[in-house]
Amino acid sequence: MKTTETAVQTPSFIVTYDDKESFKATQLAELFNETSRLYNAILYFLRSEYRDMLELSPFAVDMTGLGNMFYRHLSKKGLEYAKIESKHASVRTPLKTLVLENYPINLPQIHLNETQSLRVTSLNYNSPLKVAYSGVIIAVGLSVSICGGSIEFRKDGSFKAQLNGVNDTLQAIDKVMISPEVRSYIEAIEHQKLEEFASRLKDLKSE
């Protein structure tokens, strides 16, 4: 393993996506984009709250406990951000779109140096899909764990992980990035915006 000043890297973290059926070609691009969002949010969380953990292997940490702390952190920050962005939301620009596209800590690869960025080192399209990622070990491991995957340490020093299918993984990421608390707030604001829009239309028609 190579070590940087801030985090332990791994040359290979092989993830197998256990798809029982084929998936849309567009979902592969979405998978990489959303996995990058999740990875980046985790790395942002660790760098700001638990910097010492950047040096650790997934097997040296209670991944379930760490995942719960990350989830609470992301939910709190997401709600704070949604309240800020609610001022700019409208019927044409839904609040969920603003949060997903602009939320700073889940933008893909923001403020990461080359060694910290999540990278795809190999790709096997044969069923099942296998992707070899490189990046900060603990962040890659936690992203797999959060999506319901299992991790195995291999004799050659690499890591092997098993996840559900591509579509299931995308759904799992979506549930993490937009927590029930944030989702409820977004739905309430969007309902309010629709009512305000309908009221304005009614006023225009009555003039």
C-alpha cells in the first residue's frame, strides 16, 4: 500500500455488482457519478470530523457505527443547506434539484488532490459487472458498507467487495444523500411553492 501525508491509499478495491438482469447503459455513467458523490461526501466528513481515521483500514473501524455518524452528519448538513437553497427554489427549479446539483460536500471530486480522488483502474463488463477503484481505503470501504455491501481483504493486499445490482446501488446512494428529514422538508417547500404559484395564477385570471 502507498501512503500519503493525509490518507492511506489502495491500488485496488474490486467491487462486484451482483445484477440478476441487465441495466441501462446510462445507468453505468450514473453509477460512477453517484458513487463519486458518495465517496466525496464521506471523505469530506472524515477530513472535517475524524481526520485520524483516514489512516485506517476498513477492518480497523466499526463501519456500522461510522456509517451512522456519517448519515447523521450528512442529514444535518443537508437540512441546513436545503433551508438556504429554499429561497431560490421555484416551480421551474425544484428544491431537490438545487440540493442535488449544488450541495457542496457531495459534488463529485471537489477540492480533492490526485491521490485522494476516486479513480477507476479497471472495468470488466462481463456479467457480473466488476469495477476496480482506487482512492482512500476507509472512504471507499465506507461507501461500499453504506450501500449494503460486504468487504473481504485479499492476500495480495487488495480489497474485494460485493454489492447488489447497479440499480439497487443507485437507490441506496439516493436514500443516503437525501435523508428522510431532508426529503420531507423538500416536499413541504415544493408543495408550498406550488400553492403560491397556483394562487398567483388565480389572481391573474381574476384581474
